Amino acid sequence: MILETERLILRRYTADDLNDLYEYLSDDEVVRFEPYKAMSLEETKDNLKWRIGTDEMIAVELKSEHKMIGNIYLGKRDFYALEIGYVFNRKYWGMGYTKEGCEAIIKRAFNDGIHRIFAECDPENTSSWGLLEALGFDREAHLKKNVYFWTDEMGKPIWKDTYIYAKLGSD
């Protein structure tokens, strides 16, 4: 276990998480703003192997149901910085679980000496950047058509904008 909150256990992934992971990674709406498409069970198996082998993906387990309901990504970057991201099962949206998990992870990171935590977000993903603002992050930039994940039928990039949010630890 990495951390525990009132309702959640934040921990490393295990092989037992396959069905819970597949439940949300196979949902088109859940992965709508991610740089990957909804996954098949086989793709989820491969993805889970990667998650088990990295310390950047944190499984979020709901204590009351002993169910893994999502994940928080915490990627190490230069200059004592971390990049945060999150993907949760749609059945658990709007219940404050993502905020609760992120608050605990952010507090721990700053206590461990991290200087800055940032997130990149699709401007159309109002729930995600609304959460970042609720967590005390500031919007630092709006990058115009800086990234693409997909191409159209002619093979041309479908460009997307990005919001950059960040929060600083105490110096």
C-alpha cells in the first residue's frame, strides 16, 4: 500500500486487478480524452503487466467494495517535478473519489520534497480541469493545436489544444 484515505487505498497494481481495469479501460467514454482507444481484454492484460512493473501508476481501491475503481498517474519529471493524471471507472464519477485520492498523493509528494506538480488537460474535458482547479492548481498555459493522437481518414493529424495546470509546494 502506498497511502490510505478515509474511503480509498492507493496501492501498486496486482494481477488481480485485471477485471476491474478492463471494466473502465474498455469504456469509450472513460478514455475519450486519453491518447489511446478503449481496450480489448487482451490489450488490457498487456497494459496491466506494464502497470504492475511501474511505480508511476497508482491503483485506487474503494475500501467498502474492495474494488479497484481507477488510477492516478504520477510521472517523474526534471527539476523535482511530477506530472499527475487520473482515469476512473465511470460508475464512480462525481463521488469525490478522484479528488480524495489526488489530495493524498499531492500532499505526500510535497512532503517528500517535490517542488512542482503539473497536469496537461484537454480544454474540452471540463470535469478534469475543474478538478485541477478544485485541487488548487493554476492554469499556466493554453497551448494551441500542439498535440495529436489520431489522424483523419486522409492520414492528416487531428490537432488538439492543451491546458497546462500546475501547483507548487511550499519553498
